[in-house]
Amino acid sequence: MPVNRKVPLRKCSGTNEMFPKKEMIRVVRSKEGEVSVDETGKKSGRGAYVSKTEAAVAAAKKKNAFRNQLEVEIPEHIYDDLLAAIRKGK
């Protein structure tokens, strides 16, 4: 009998929709306050997730979702890195 495993879900910062963790990109803030894009989802630190669509990244940027969730100013290059990671994955 096959075992049904629970799929971890995360909420998208841009759209507030729930998606499987594997279908999302994580933005992480380290203890030192450094913000980076974590495509593996394994870096240590406080994280926020966004779905792999350009519209979701734009919505998160417009709402300042990452700044509110990570409690730190988000450099502009983070959004560029997210868009580059999404385009690379297509």
C-alpha cells in the first residue's frame, strides 16, 4: 500500500495563495541582517516565500511584503535576482 506523504505548503508573499514549498522561491534574512535569494530553501535564517511568477514578485514588491515579513529593508537587486531565477527556470 503506497504511503501518502504530506506536501509542505507555504503562502506566497505576493498573492497570499498557498503552494507546495518546491514550487516557490525563498528570500532569506540572515542573523546579520543580510538578505539573499535562496533557491535551495535550506539557508538558515528568517524566510519569506514567493511563487515562481513575475506577477507574484511584482505584487510582493508593490506591497513591500518582504520588508514587512523579514523586518529589514530589501535591496532592489533582490527583486532582480528573483526575476532572473524565475526566467532561468522556464
